[in-house]
Amino acid sequence: MALAALLLVACGSSAAPVQTSVSSRGLPLADATFHRGTSTLLHLTVEVAATQAAQEKGLMGIRHLAADQGMAFTFATAGDVAFWMKDTLIPLDIAFVDAAGRVVDVQRMVPCTADPCTIYHAAGPFTVAVETGAGVLTGAGVHAGDTMRLTRRGRTG
């Protein structure tokens, strides 16, 4: 009986951790992985801001982001949506990614507490923008021409 209990405990501890599919703020979670060729440059867990309300709020009020966290803004069609840092408390890196998954631009954005705030535009059309803490993307060496794959959690097919 004790052996059976020990085996159950041992089996239970080797199970893979369950990945949460929604953040504490109620946003869907995804995995964003940046590559150069066959090499992985950076892996992040990101909140997905797919609605206008989530995109307008973005990372406002966030005081800290771990080096493996961020936010992905997703858009149905490629375009040139402007980003700004109004009421964002921490400096951020942003990568703009086109529909083919290619990084078109990487920039550093600084907090802004009063108008007029700097407006940030990508170097080309994009469908996804990934924000991280300042220095995360640039520190990993992510730049235009690299690729990014966004995999939403909790989805099948």
C-alpha cells in the first residue's frame, strides 16, 4: 500500500505543468517566440490585446514586466497603427511583425505622462506588435528580418 502511494506521488510530480490560457487581467495568453534562421532568440509569455479596449489600455499602469513577459497587439489586417506611451509607467521595447511573421521594425519607447506624447510608427505594415520591458528585445538581438511565431494557448486546430 505504501509503495502504491509512493508511486502515485512520484507520477504526479513528473506531470507537465498546466499552462494557463488567461492572464490575471482576463486577457488571453500566448507564446511569442522570436527566431533568426533555426536559432531561437527569445521566448515570451504574452497577453493578447485583440480588442480595441484591450489595445487602448495596453500596458498602462503596469509597474514591472518580467524578462519573459509582454503583450501582443493583434490586428486583422496589415496597417500602420500608431503606438504611444501615455500613462505607461515603464520604458518598453516594441517589435512590429508582418502577416508572414517577419519582424519589420524594433524600437524603444519611453513613458509619457503629459501631452504631447511621442507617436511610434513601424517602418512598414504589420499585423502584430509585441511589447516587452525595455532592453528585452534588443538584448536578445531581435531586429528587422528575424521571424516571430505567436501561438495562442488553449486553442486547438
